[in-house]
Amino acid sequence: MASRASSEAAAPGFSVPIPALPKLGRTWYRRGALYWLCRARTTVFIVLVMAMFSLFALSLYAGVRDLLPSTVRVMCDGVQVAASVVTLVWGWVAQRRGHRVALLNPPTPSQTLQAKRDHNRRVPGRIAMGRGLVLLAAPVMPAFAAWIVGWLAAWLTVREYPSEVGARRWLEEHATGT
């Protein structure tokens, strides 16, 4: 692993306040029961989102599949299963590589908050754009959903998030007065 867990960091004897991170607050510092409850809450929510999105993708594909002749359906289903397995693994690997890179240069607490604000500002536009693209992507939606499930599953199973590493490093930096 590229870094120690936040709970392994030495407790500083200074008065710099512990920065709050999105979704974790200040619980990342001690990694106690409240921290794990926050992580569990996020996991339950994301698993529900993955299940709903996968159900939506399969329903959309079933609507397209019903338009095909019966001989072509079997072939399309086989291709869809193979593509979904490949994209599931691809999503997992892409997230793990991105996580590894993010751990090498983790964001500071202020960069984390700014990234969260930027993300929240972009979401409504992406949702509007996505509505039209979903209809075009209907034949490949199960594979797309599999990529997202792989990416999110890898994101949920990391030991610590880059924002935690960055906050710990920021805290250590400001404890020494540099």
C-alpha cells in the first residue's frame, strides 16, 4: 500500500483543527465506529444504486431484445454476457489504477471540497445529457452497467480514500509548521 492508514498516523500535539471531508466529516481521523457507520451507509446506498441501475439496464435491453428474431436473441445474449464480464473486470481495474495514482498525489482537504462542489455543479447537466444517450445505448446497457458496477465495487472496497491520505498529509505538514 502506498500509505499508512489514517488510524496509524501519530496523534499530533498541536491546535490545528482536523479538517472535515465530504461524507466522512472528521471521523476519518480516528476511524472509530462512526467512521465505519459512514462507510457502511455509503456502501448500502451505492449497492442500492447499482442494483437499480442494473435492473434498469436489463429492462432496457429486454425491450430491445424483444424486437429481434429468436435466433438472433441467443447470439445477442451470449455477446451481452461476455461483454458484461469483460467490462465488469475493466471497470474494477480502471478504478484500482485510478486509486493507486490518486494515492501518489492525494488532494488536500480544500481541493477535496472544491472537487465535491464542482461535481455537484456538473451533475444536473450530465443527467439531462444522459437521458438522450440512454436510448441510443440501449443495446449495450448491460455491459455499461457492468462497467459501472465494477468501478463502484472497487471504489467501495478500498482501505482508505485518497482524500483521507491527503488530509492526513496536510495535517502532518501543518503540525510541523511548514
